Amino acid sequence: MIRPFDYSEISRDSDGIAHYNSLLNSLVEMLRVTVDKSPDHEAIVELGGERVSYHELWERSARVAGGLKRAGINRGDRVAIRLGNGLDWCFAFFGAQMAGAVAVPVNTRFSEPEVEYVVTDSGSRFVFLPGDSLPDGEPFVLDDLNKGDVAAIFYTSGTTGFPKGAMTTHENFLSNSETCRRVVKLPDDGSLRNLVSVPLFHVTGCNSQLLPTCQYGDTLVIMPAFEVQAFISAIRDERISLLTSVPAVYWLAINQANFKELDAGNIGWVSYGGAPIAPELVARIMEAFPNARVGNGFGLTETSSVATFLPHEYARERPETVGFGAPVVDLDLFEPDSGTGVGELLVRGPNVVKGYWNKPEATAETFVNGWLHTGDMARIDEQGFVQIVDRKKDMICRGGENVYCVEVENALAAHPAVFEVAVMGVPDSMMGEKVGAVVVARPGKNIDLDDLMAFAREHLADFKVPQFVVIRTDPMPRNPGGKMLKPVLRRETEWGKPLR
């Protein structure tokens, strides 16, 4: 079994769950320690907007907390954040923490009915709205918050129905932050400059970028909205040293004509996740950022972001995997298949959220005896590498044979003309389901269907080769975290006649 991370200062409680020994009690205490240490250090930069020091971040967040208190918000009350990426989002989030409230980050891409559902379901008593002034009052900071207190409710993207609110505690946040520092192997001297190109309402942006940056007094540079040329310019102009994003962002940046003019020597760390990645793209990322440690993170809203990580030493060698369990994370498989070794991935650790808000039945079904049932089908080899093969609900049962969509997607994605691919089951009266694939061509390339099928037959067992293929001209529908929205894609796809 490979143990690639720092496992020091970890102990287990009476239930067998591992914890970092050195965690503080709350996000407020974490930020206070940083402010006391580095008050004048640049904390957050909003591209095209303000720059604030850690002292200013603290003072302005405390005034938001005072404004919330004046508005009648009490400890434990939920407050919804409907703001886009920027400084105001950060002030609202930390202000909510200082007030002892529970932040409810709202996906800015949700439809109005979905937003209404989140605000109503969470029982939010205050909503931060775009265009409105932030609440303002005498600085106020609640000092007696505890690790087990719920600090935020992150609603899932709703890819399988109505969004569910994951109750995230201070320990969940702080454990994930410490995990990020350890698995990416980041310094603790405040020297990092971290570019956020993903939404802050998502656990990747908030939990794995904003908070680890603030933990050691580094600088966070926020893109209000992603635009590839602004991304490239920010790397240069802001002297960025740390990047975290989805694979598609790196592909897009590397393929810009002016990317080769960028001096990427400052980039020391590049992480990706949220979607499968082609081995070829891993190699290109390493070539594009030659001084960077490259790694792949995997996690869910319910794991407060990172559950496993594939570090640089294995990124090129084992790109089909998502690496190893984080230092405080235990992994197991539920009902693994005796032939393939594939079972539902189980996760246990201090990063696993408290449960779903207002949904006791879903909580009881998903969180069982301390273990999170992820809904992801995976195999774990004897060295500890985890390979995600499919979502449990997406697995195709073709005439009694299980076909794992991710395996087929990875095979097709290796074709030189394919940019994106999604594999799904197509209902069939005889077989139950047949394998269908939706593919998007690389810019400037055309997909020859006969050639693609010949390629598939070279790399897949016959029963896994798609019998339906649709070539799509539009990009795949994705949620803000970069994950494919297969329910949307199913509704949009007309399969036509089978190829065989």
C-alpha cells in the first residue's frame, strides 16, 4: 500500500474516525490567526476591482456581521448568498461566520424556481442579492463557535433531482483545508498567489481555494467570470503560482495561439478535477507548466471537496485513477463484484458532512454507520489507487452485462478527433439497455464515424462498443463544477438508428 502524503499529527476517535490534531475551533478563529500574523499582507484581489489586506478583510467582514445582527439574524439562522464571484461574496461568507449564522451559497446558474427552492428549503432569513449593498453595522464577531457547529449548507447541483443541502461544519471546512495543504504539498509561508477561475458557491472554489489560501495568509485572485484570455493575462499580471480548475479550462488555455508567449515559470502547482481527464491532456499540462507539481483531486459536496488525490509522482503514470484517500479519509467498497472488483465507493472521515438539511430519509440512506455512500462505482487496487468507473445510477446493464460509462468514455476520448464524450444507456426492448455515445469534435477536426468505431473496437470489448453514436456540435451541458449534466443531455439527444 502506497502512502504518499503527510500522515503526522492524526489520531482516531472512539468511532474509529481519523482527525487532524492541530485544527482550530472555527473558520473565524482560523481567519483571526492569519490576520494577527499577517494583517497587511494582500489577502484577496478581485480582477478589475479592489484589493484588500487581511486586516481589511477582517474589518469589512465584521461590519457585515454587525449588519446581519442589526437585521435580526441570530446564531444558527441561515443566510443565502446569491452573489457572483468577487470580494462581496467573501465578505458575505466570512460575515455570516462571524455572526454565527449558516451561510447558504446559491448556484448563480440555477433557474429562479431552483433558487426559490434553495432559499425556501434552507429557511434563509436573509438573502445577499446582487446589486444590493452589503449589510453594515458596528463590527461584531462571535467568538465561541465550535468544530461541530454547522457553518454552511451547500446545495448539490441537482443532477439527480431536487438539490439537497449538505450541512457542512467548521471541522469539515478546516479538515478539507488542511488536506489540501498536505496533498498538494503547499508551503506555509504566505507566498502563494492562487487564481480562482471556478465559482465560489461551489465547494472547489470555497473549500479548496478560498479557505486554504486564508489558512496561511496567501493571496487569492478572483475571476468574476471565466474568460480564457483573462485567465492567461491573470497568470502573467498577478504572478500566479497555484492553479486549480476543471480539465476543460486547461485544454482551452493551452490551445490559445498566444499561450506559448506566456512565461509559466511561476506556476508551481496545478490541480484539476471535476471531470475525467485524457492521459494526453495530463502530458500537455505538464509540458505547459514545466515547473509545476500536477495532481488530480476527486470529491463531492458531501465530502466538503477533496476525498482522494493523485499526486504529481503518479499523475502521468496512472491518469485513469483519482489517486489515494486523503490523509484522514478511509475508503471502502460496498458490495464489490467478485469478478471486476467494482463496488460503490464508501468514504469516512472528518470531511464528511453532517447530513442533508431537512431530509432525514435521504440522510439515513446516504450516511450509514459513519460511512458516506457516494453513489460512485469504483475499484481500489492493492496499492491504494482508486479508479472511478461510473455513477451507480448511470451504469448500463446491457443484457446482463454491466458496462461502466467512464471506461467507454475514456476509450473514446483517446481518439485524436474527439474533444468531449458522454456515454449513456439507450432503452432497448430486448437487451434492456444498449450503449449510446454523444461526442463533440476537437476544434478544426471532423469525426469519421467508421474510423471512431474501428478505434472503439480496438480498445473495448465488443459488448462495450457503442451501438448508438450522436455527433454533437454544441458543448456538453455541465454544472458549474464541470460535471456533465447527463439528465439534460438525455433530454436533448435523439439517438436515431443503431449502428449495428
